[in-house]
Amino acid sequence: MRLRHIEIFQAIRQSGSVSAAAQLLHVSQPAVTKVLQHAELQLGFALFLRVRGKLQPTPEALALEREVEKVTESLQGVRRLAKSLRRAPGQSVRIGAIPALAMSLLPPAILEWKRDYPDITCELSSDHSRELVQKLLMREIDLALTLNFSGHPGLTTQVLANGMLVALASKGYWSEAEVSTPLPLAALAGAPLIGLSSADPLAAKLGSYLENVVPPPWVTISVQTYSLARAMVESGAGLTVIDPFTALGASTATTCIRTLTPPLPITLYALTRANEPPPHMIANLLEIFGNRASELLERLLPQGQST
């Protein structure tokens, strides 16, 4: 199949008819019909059959669809990369962050940074770590903030701050005396937890930390984002172990935070493309991110501890 054949095939599958596909592609209906007939002639089998006035894909078309989707995704990636390469360097900075950092760290840091660079356009986005890495490699963003080490050879990794995971619980879960002291890791033995999805790198790290807790904590509710875990605790669902940036955004009226002993370390990373100097203004931005992150983490150390 040629690329034009694939485009027509996808348009018909999405819209359900030749006329709707023509409108979707901004071409005439006869043009769509002609390309479809040419594709079927080259393939040697029909792609669609008209059943009670509607086009239905043939079994052969359904078998082709998964591979066609891969080609379509690749073409979309080429278009996104071409658009990114067309962007004039230095006129804008595109920053992506995991949701935990996008909600807590990004807003105040960007406001501070914009005082020195008021004429630079700043584009902000939020995504999971895996997607942020792909966006960096596809030149869709210039900088990514994450709590997960990438190790990708095409990226440069810079440590901005070091912190520790914390326990967040609904108000009243612990006594007033307990709240003012670190939570022993052994106290999580057999405890019901709001846990992160096993596909999340932070969940895997937490799992390795809890391997020696017997019996292991019992995950009664599994979520995919740290912010959802926090929201569940705020609603009264119980206990979770999450990153400090998300925990510090929780309502103090409905939740309590405790550090853990021994501490479970995490790191804030900044990712940029390797072998390619980032825009000059990013160095100042990274310093602001690091300072802001350290200020937030200090709020977890009322007993004079140090990160």
C-alpha cells in the first residue's frame, strides 16, 4: 500500500463512509473512491464491503489495520519532528514535567524565571517520565523534570535536588504524638496502602524498599498518578507512600505527613538532549528549580534534620 492508500483507508475507518472521509481529508468524494479502488486493485482483495448501506471492513482490512496504525504513528512522529525543527531557536523554551512536579514546582519557579526573561515564550506540559523522554528525543520539548533516572544515551541528566519518600495519611490516622516523629518502615508491615501502579518506576523503587517488611503492606487501592493517591488520602481513604512534592500539596486540614525511618531517598532530575547545548536561559532556570525544590523539601524537616 502507498502512503496515500493508507491515508484514505484510515480516513474511511475513522469516519465510516467515503463521503465523510472526503470531508475529513478536504478532497472530493470521487477522489477518495478512485484511491480506494486503486488500493484494492494493487492488494488483490477488497478492503470494505457495503452492508445495509454502510461500509464494513473486510477481514483482510482488519488484519492490516494494526500495521497501518504503526505507519500512521510513524508519519505523525515525522511531522512533529519537522515542526519542532522549524521552530526558531532561543525564542521559546518548552518544559515538560511529571504531574507531581508540574503542580508543585513548575508554577512558582517559572514565575520567578520570567522576571529575568519576560520576552521568552514558555510552553509547559505535563506527562509521565517515559513520554517525557520520547518528547525530548523528538524535539517536542527542551527540558524535562522527573523523579526517575533515564540513563538514555541520547540525554544528559542533571541532579537538581535530593529528597525522600514520605507517608501521607488521613487526619486522625495517627495520634498527635506520632505525627511529630518519623514513621518506622517496619510500621508499614501488613498495613493497607493506596499504592501506585506497578508500571510506575517510583512504585518499583518503593517495592524494593519494602522487600524486607514482613508481612508486606497490603495495597487495597492502586492508582496511576501520585496526585490521585493524594486525593484518595484527602478523601479519607487512609495511607499512601508518595513523593514529597505531591504530599506537600495536600490539605493540612484533612491529611498528615510523616517522614520515614530509615529514609527512602528519591532524586529530582533535569533531562536535556545530549551533545546539544540547551538554550542559554535554561541554566538560570535549572538553578531556580533546584533552589525551589530544596525549599520545599526543607518543610519536611522540622526536627532539624538535613537533606
